[in-house]
Amino acid sequence: VKGFSLVPVQSQQVDIVVALDTSRSMLVEDVSPNRIDRAKAEIGALLDVMKGERLALVGFAGSARDVTPLTRDLDTVRYFLQRMSPDDNRKGGTDIGAALRLALERFENASGANEAIILVTDGEDLTGEGLSAAERAAGRGIAVHVLGMGTETGGKIPNGEGGFIVDPDSGADRSEVISKLAPDSLKAIADVSRG
């Protein structure tokens, strides 16, 4: 006898927080057209395949800020994503720990079974707090997936005035700062949280 039976299926709601680095180093053009625009394109591609999941955006540089709450309204997420830039930063630098801590706050009472963080950055964790925040995420069962933007060769950081940022410690030779992808720190963050 051939046939079928109806089986009730409970769909799982997945909540994702995307933490996007908006530090000035994300303006480096070692990926086309630059790191931040490439990151936005990659996040946009994720939004294109989402069906029913909720997503929140966090922006960060030297501090972290909420951009959108967890929502299924992906058109609103796209709107705010396209407007994220280094001009939004209250503080320079790159504090990955602050970004991960804020992302974790979005998952107040979560078990980690249906939650994930996607960290999009060039990996220059200037405070060194990213790994300890990833360990906290792991303790709650929440994986931190990492998308590294940039190359290990790197490039110069635009200063917004047609030139490049100069290392203040370089003295009279006024050396321009070269920003490079930091894959080791990013791998450590992903590994410790099973991302």
C-alpha cells in the first residue's frame, strides 16, 4: 500500500546577530571595492537566502552600538546595513570584545541551540578582548562564525581627505599605516566558540 501521512513539524526559529566592523581600516581597498562594501555585499547575500529567521545588526569600532533589533523585516535590515559607515563611530579602534558582548545581550535567555553570531571584521582586535567574549559565547552554547575581510598583504587606510592615515609614532618619515587581515586571532575566536 502506497501513501503518505501528515507529520507535524515544528519549525525552528533561528536568531542571528551580525556584528559588522565599521572601523576606518575597513575602508582599505585590498578587496574590491573595499573591505566594508565587500562585507555589506556578503551580508546582503545572506539576507537573500534567509527565510523566516530573525537577524540583528551590531556595528562596532572602538565601541559597539545597536543598529537594528532582532527582526524578520529584512528590508529594514538592508536599509540600515547600506548606511553603516566609519562616520557612525563614536570611538576609533576595533573592540571585537565589545561587539561580541553586545551581540550576546540580544540572546538574553537563549540556550544557544538556535542562535549564532556572525562577526565580520578585518580582525585587528586592538583590545584583545575578543577571545574572552567568544569564550563567554561558547559557555552559553552560541557559536561565533567569522568572516575575515582583507588580505594578509593589506593596504593603506584612507584618511577621508584624499590621503592615508600616518603612524603618529613614525617621526619625521611620516610612515603610512598598513592594515592587514589578522587571521590568527579570528581563527582563535571561531575555534573557541565552535564557529
